[in-house]
Amino acid sequence: MNKKIQLRTINSKVFFIGFIFVAMVFGIFSYLISEYIHNTTYITGAVIGLCYLVGGIYAIIVEKSTKLITFEFTENSLNIYKEDKQKLSFPYSNIKNYNLYYVSFKKREYLIRFQADKNYFYWVCPKNFFKKQTTDDDDHIKIYKFLNLSPLYKKKIFWDKIILLWKPLFWSLLILSLLCLLTFFIWLIFFL
């Protein structure tokens, strides 16, 4: 059993630090726009333009930070290659457990966790970052089968439960953002 599969992973540090930075930049620019522009049409256009600009730059930065990771399942070990250089090698006996679950959108992004000497997380996204393809579904099925065929134990641990608690946060933030945007436009139309 010598099987390889190549997946694209997101750098979670870049994702979360960038998210905080984007929120701060958007807040500062929104305040400046509302203080110095007094025409509602210009404010609306500036806010929409700002959303596209900041969101686009953030998406490009996150996309540039992604890396190709190759998982190799051999008879006795799991080898993980980052950009064709062997980064980690675990004998199956040293891996205590693993888990694989979806992060935000079903079948778009998922997380693979291995627990050996510590927990290793791999946030897998589509190979073409902005558009999911059928090969991404095939890769997901392959990694799932390879993990199930390997002599590893699947288990949900504390970190999995914490991450799964954050899963609805994406939808909550999306709904909250849309409500804030709707409130902002109602305020512009009726009260300014």
C-alpha cells in the first residue's frame, strides 16, 4: 500500500491574522468615509468599493499563502511532503488518532487532524482556490478511503469539538454582516 494524494492547504495563521486586519481596516475606513463624505450616494459607493477592494486583497493574500501538501500512505508510515520536500514522517504506531471533518461549506473545505507527539492540522481547500472542481471531490473521497484503510484510529478529541463549535460562526457572521449592511442602507435612505 503505497498511495499518494496531493492536496492544497490554507495557512490558518495568515487566514486569521488577515481576517482581524481586514476587520480593523474596514472599520477605520468606514469611520473616515462617514465623517468626511456627506453625500449618501458617495458614501454608498465608497462602502461598496471598499468592501470589494479589501475583500479582494484579503482573498488574494490567503490564496497566495496556500501550499501543496502530499500525503503518502505506505505499509508502515504516513509521510507528509510540503512542496515536494519531506516534512513529517509518522509510523502508524506513533499516530494516536485522526479526524477529518468539514470546516465551512460542505464539501468545499475540510480539516484533517493527526495526533502524534502533538496535533497536526491541515485545512484543505480546492486546488483552484476560487473554483471547486470535480477532482477536488475525488481527492476528498481518496483521502477519506486512505485514512479508513490505514490502521489509524478515528476519534473526536477536545480540539475537534472546539473547532466544530466555531463552525456555525461563519454563518452567524455572514447573516450579521448582511443585517448590518441592510441597516446601513436603510439608515442612508431614510435618515440621512
